[in-house]
Amino acid sequence: MTHDARTCLSWWFPRLEATGVPVPRTLITRTESYLISLLDGQKPAGFDELVAQLRLSAIEVGLPCFLRTGMGSDKHGWKDSCYVTALVQIPRRVARLVEWSLIVDMAGLPFDVWVVREFLPIEPAFQAFRGDMPVNRERRYFFSEGRVVSRVSYWENEDAFVNHRKPDGWRTMLAEVNRQTDEEVAELTQLTLRVAEAFRGEGGWALDWLWTKRGWYATDMAEAYRAWGCPKELES
């Protein structure tokens, strides 16, 4: 599997955290275990050690917590993938994320990096997809060479909800989720510019912001051309 190493959280998160913008507590674990064997019902060498470390990380950040690989989280799967409420769930969640990593991308996504993050206190407007994933105020800012290029509301594409479960009146609630105030734009622009300065020389990036009861937190990054909403200027 070949992917730009910068796509992995283990590359961009230390740089993001060093800027001082709010980020969730994040603990990174690496493994050489041949995790594909899990899909055949076999436990590979090193799996128990990986699970033990992930459980220690979960205890450290507290439950519930958020589990992902360095490349992604399968968050639409939510209660079967990234959302962990008990330590006993971790082995099954790992297996689910391995399976997701292999099918979500034509070449497959690497899963040698595992990440446990604190679950931030959010205020979701509703739950969707399988009926359990919280839909919250989120924004995606695109930047390059020290400047903000564009921004989108993470959930503004209503097509993402087609053929998925959602409550009555979801469009009205979604409109409120996607509403961007002048105050918000000013705050997130300044925070994004701080990050953009730290990534000068690294090309265009997408930076995701999540609204929580504590304020805005930077939660995810990707090269701009890989992210939904990428402006034409940053497509290559």
C-alpha cells in the first residue's frame, strides 16, 4: 500500500499540536502486527500487545474515547468502529477498522498506526447514518503557504445523507448546523492562519474544526486535494 506519509496523523498531528491551537488529547501507537489475519478469524502475533496498549491509552484519556487509525476512523460506522465506551470493545473495533481500511480506498489504507483520542464534549443537533452518529457543527478550512484559501461547512453537502437514517426535520436542523456567523469566521480564520504558518512549504491542506462545549477544536487534517470541498486552486 503506497500513500503519502504526510496523510497519516502521526505526521501532521505533532505539527498541529505544536501551534497551540485547541486539539483533543491524542495518543499514538505503532504496530508491525499482520492485522489482515483478523479478517480470517486468526489472531496475528503482536495483536494482544497492540490491544493492551490501546486499552492503556483509553484509560489515560478516559472513556468514552475515539479510536482511529493514522488514516481514518470510519466514523459513519460509529458504535461499531470509532466510538469506544468500554475496554472490552477494542479488539472488535480494531478488526472493524482494519476491514474498513481495506475497502474504503482502491489501494487500501495502511493501518500500522493507531490512535486513541479523548472524546470531546459535543452538542450534536441530531443523529444520522445508522441512527447513532452525532451530527455536530464542523467546519473545513483550506489553506496554503500561510493564507486561508476557502472554507466550507463540513455537512453542507446534503447528498451525504441520502439513503441513510435521519430524523424528521433534519434539513432544518442541518441548516442551523451549517450556519456560519461573522464571529465564528473571524475566530476560525485566525486559528487557521496560525496553523498555516506552521505548514509553510508543505502545499495545500484541509483543516477540520469541531464545535464543542469548550469551544472550537482542530480535529483532522489532510492534503487539500484529498478532501471534499477542495477549491480548484488546490486540486493538484
